[in-house]
Amino acid sequence: MVKPILSTQNLNKVYPGALEFHALYDMNIDIPVGQFVAVIGPSGSGKSTLINILSLLDRLSTGELIIDGESTSKWDEDQLAHFRNNKMGFVFQFHHLLPEFTCLENILIPYWISQGKPPPDIIDRAKQLLKTLNVDVVANNYPSQISGGQQQRVSIARSLINQPAIVFADEPTGNLDQASGAAVVELLRSMNAQFKTTLVMVTHDREIALKADRIIEVVDGHICHDFLIKEIGETKAREQLGDPSCSNVAKKEPKKKTKNKVKTKTKRS
Amino acid sequence: MALDPFVWLVALRFLLKSKTQTTLIVLGIALGVSVQFFLLALLGGLADSLIDKTVGSAPHIYVSPMDTQAKPVLQDPKRIRDHRAPLYRENQEIFSWSPYVNKLRANPLIMAITPVVNGGGFIQKGGANYSVLVKGIDPQNGFPIYRIKEKMIAGKPSISGSTVLIGKSIATKLGLQVGDSFYLLTSKGSGDFLIVSGIFDLGAEIANDLILMRLERAQALFGLSGVTGIEARVSIPFQAQSIAADAQRFFTRVKIESWQDRNRELLTALKSQSGSSSLIQFMVMVSITLGIASVLGIVALQKSKQLGILKAMGATNAQTAGIFVVQGFLLGLIGGVLGILLGFWMGVGFTQATAKSGVSYGLAITPYNILFPFILATVCSTLAAGFPARKAAKLSPVEVIRNG
Ligand SMILES: Nc1ncnc2c1ncn2[C@@H]1O[C@H](COP(=O)(O)OP(=O)(O)OP(=O)(O)O)[C@@H](O)[C@H]1O
Ligand SMILES: [Mg+2]
């Protein structure tokens, strides 16, 4: 079995405050190196909450997040920031390019943050990424001067500049039409194949999720399905995702834990 | 952090991207700095010119007999007073002046020192008496004290025998020219014919009622064998007070005073003026600081999305804060440079305007007057950025990512 790059143990997230909200319940997830994981689920189910915790942007409430075999609970903010910069890439739902910088400059920002002025070979790498993603013509445009799909591809290029071990993408196709959405996922797929980058992608689009290696379905803060598409086959996978029983998971078995396994498993209640 | 190229890159971009905002805030700082600089230069120039009028061509240190007031010779109160007897003696002479001269001359700041004989006199013209001051000096050492060579307006700066220098007021009032002779009647009743070898203009009215002659000549004229005082010039005028006080500790029979001791009102006036100028400067600085803090606070809010993304991508809290500190620093620096230029321009305009109306004095453009407002503006705006910087450091990237 491939060693997990990311794993959670009984991960819980409770948003504090007056309207205290328990967003994630006892999640156990192992993500092996190089896997392309799609996180799917209805709106408000906790997908963003999960990916934000996995990508060290947010803190979990109880449980453990283990990265490369190391617990992250003791890391301070600077360590977390450093790790995000060196080992992680981000593609956000709303593009989130900086309007003050050209596309090429935007791609180089993660390099600037930790290493300062990029040398020519890094600039070449950025240009190569733009070419691979077919947006080299807009390299010197500002984000406001290009289309949403182009912005999303520039974001993908930016997530890859520091050659991260793992890339997180929260609804990378959310704002795109079907064709551009499919193209972006195709790109992520090929990045994953080419650079052996681990990929965690949130989507609410079933067709897009089916392009991944593995699908984790989250409903009301619980893992409802977690399977490898290859193992159960695409037809079965489609069936699973349509399963209406998931919506009852939380109510029926609020304390039930998913097993700490990477293997295919379907949970029925 | 301060030298982190990433921090500088983002700070610069933020400033360049919001050009209007940057321009306005830079102009605000520039105005503040220019007012400060102008005020410092103007008041400094005014003070310099007042002090120059006071000490520019006058002694800085005066040595005089301890008691120039007439005092009774005999103190016995039981003695019946004889009104005809000379009961009062005027102790107005210093007989051996070399100890004082030597003591003062030992200080390297003393540029020139001379014993003097001061007295009063009249010049008669028509039916009127014109009263004058008479000063006997040693020309070698005495001329530099009054900067006579620079102040000559006619004739030659030389005195010998019965040739003397006279002030401009005497020359104009009595119509005297170089080569003319006149009769001087002293307050002691003696008198002599003197010849004008030159005319000087020391600036002030009273100083131009002066007749300069040789020390020996004045001694003879006033029937003195000693001198009435010693005068000295110091290379740094403001040191005169401490030099005088130092020398005073060694002598009890003479009074050693500085120009500061003799011009207390002027110095008090200058001090209160510089005090009120400091208050204005402080207010200007406070308003600059508040302005920058609030504008950068708004920038922090406007750019919170960008800051959140940068943090998500791994920018540390210190880097995010640094972006604002650097912005504050750059704003202060640019505003400071512009402010000094603006201040120069205001200063030139002002001096030209006042020159037309007759009053003229220069601006004091000293390194201090330039650097002080400039450095203060830079430091204040850097510090003012601390508030938005803290705000930026505290910003949580998830909030920004979540809400698009
Ligand atoms: N800061 C917060 N404080 C309190 N509750 C929150 C906070 N953020 C999210 N939640 C709640 O947590 C739940 C999960 O939110 P999350 O954003 O993870 O959903 P999601 O699955 O990403 O939904 P979507 O598909 O709409 O993006 C929601 O019910 C949401 O209201
Ligand atoms: Mg979401």
C-alpha cells in the first residue's frame, strides 16, 4: 500500500461562536501520494470546511491531521504558512488572482513569498506552465483582461510553480461552463499524471468527480461514500452517488465512524 | 522582514495600483513636511538675523569693573556729612587688565579680545549738541570684534593719533566726510580736534553713534590710566555665556558678562517663539500620522482579499504586516522629499515677496532644518502603518477564501 501523504484521525470541526456549528464529524481519511481525490456533496455539507483543514488554512477542533507522518497540531502559524508555500498548491473557487499583477507575475508570487526574486529558470518554468495550460498568450495581461476560464488556468499554473506535493482545488470549475470546466479538470488530471502531484478537488458536479481516482461524498458533515472508481467501476460509482440514503446518515448514526482505510468501501445504513 | 523582496514588491504594487489614493496621501505628507520645513527655516532665519543684528558686529563678552555705580568713600554713618567734600568715588577703571585678557585668551574659542575705554561726548554743530559714544580700542584686536573691515562704507579702516572712524549716523547728521575734522567735547569736559579717516555702518542706529579711536588717545582724552572694560569676540556666539561664566569664577573684582546676559529679553522671545513653533510642528506631525494610519487602514480593508490569498499561499503574518510598514515608509519618504522641495519653493517665494516690501532676511536652510522634518515624516508614517499592519497580520485567510 502506498504511504499516505495526508491522513486524518477522528477529525471534528466545530465552528465556535454564538451560532456554534458542528461542521465535520469524526472523519478518518488517508490520501496516498499521487492520488486524485474528488470531494463531493450537497451545498453546506462541509466540503470547503474539510479541504480548508486538510490544506492547513483552518484549524481542526478535535482529532489529528497527519502530514507526511507528522502531526500538525503543534505547528505554529509560520510553520503552517511555510508548509503551504513549499508543499501545497491552491486553486480557489473564485480564481483569486491578484489584480495588481499580470498573469505571469501572479504565477510567480508563491516563489516570491519564500525565495524572493525568481531567477530566469523559474520564470521559464512559469512560461512553460502557461504554455502547457494554453494561456501563454495572456502572460502579460492583467487578470481583469482575461476570461474566467483563462483565469482558472492561470490559477492552476500558479498552484504548480513551487512544484508542490499536493494541490487543493475548491470548485475549480464552479464558475465555468461545462466545456471549459471539463477542460480544466482534464488539465488537472494530466498535471496529476505528469508531475505525480496529489490532488484534492472539491466539486458538486458528479461528472467532474467521476474523472478522479477516488470519490469522497460528504453529507451533513459525515463521510457517506468513499470509494475508488476503478475498483467498483463507473456504473456502480454513478449508482452510489445517486443513493438517497446518504441524507439520513447523520440522523441515524451520528456517532458512527468510517474505518481508517483507503480501500473501496461503501457505507450503507 | 524589512529587506524581504516579496514585501517590497507587493507594497510597491499596492501603492502604484491605487494611484489617486497614493498621490493624495503623498501630497498630504508633502504639505505637512513643507510647512514644517518652511516654519523651521523661516523662524530660524528670523532668529539668525535678530541674533546677527545683536552680536554680528558687537562684542560677545564684556569685562567691566565690578561696581560701576558711584559709592560712598566713607561708610561711617555717625560722621556729619560735608556736602562739599567728594564723598563718592567712581570705581570705573580696570588698572591691570592683562590677567583677564590672558585668562580669556586661553580659551581657543576667543577670536579677538581688546581692552577698551568707553566714554561719552558731544560734537557741536551750529547751536546743537550731538551726543556720541567714544570707544578707544587696540585696532589690531578691536576691529575684528566689530567686523569693522567689512562694515566700512567710506575711507580706510585705520586709526592713529587724531584720526578716527565714525559711525554712519554721526556722518549723516553732521555732514562729515572722510578727511573732515571736528571738535569732540568729552563728558569730562576735555576736548580735542579729530580727523575722520573712515565711516562705518554697524547696522543698528545706536551702534552708528560711535567714534572709534586708539586706546591711548581715549585714555588721554578721558584722563584715565586704566581701561573701562575688555571686550571679546567668540567664534561660536552661543558659547559666550559659558565662557564668561567660566572666567568669572576666577575673578571677583570684575564682572564678566556675555551678550546673552545683556539680551535676556531677546533670548526669551526667541525661546518662546521656537516653543510655539515646536507645538505647531507637533500638531502637523500628529495629523500626518493619523492621516496615514487611517488611509492605510482603509487600504488594508480594500486589499484584504489580496492579503488573504497571499496568506493562503504561504505569506507569513510578519510578511503581511511588512507590506504595510513598507508602504508607510515609502509614503513618508516620497512625501518627505516632495515636502522639502515644496518648502524650498515656498521659502523662495516668501523671501522674494518680503524683499519687495523692504524687510529682508534669509531662510535658515540648515541640514537640521531639512533632515528633521524629513526624517520625522518618514519615521511617523512608518509607525503609523503599524496599526493597519497589525490588522493585516491578524487577517485570517479562510474568511477571504470562503466568501469569494
Ligand atoms: N465560519 C463559520 N462559522 C459558522 N459556521 C460555518 C462557518 N463556515 C461554514 N459554516 C457552516 O458549516 C457548514 C459547512 O460549510 P462549508 O462551507 O464547508 O460547506 P460546503 O460543503 O463547502 O458548501 P458549498 O457547496 O455551498 O460550498 C455550513 O452549514 C456552513 O453554514
Ligand atoms: Mg464550499
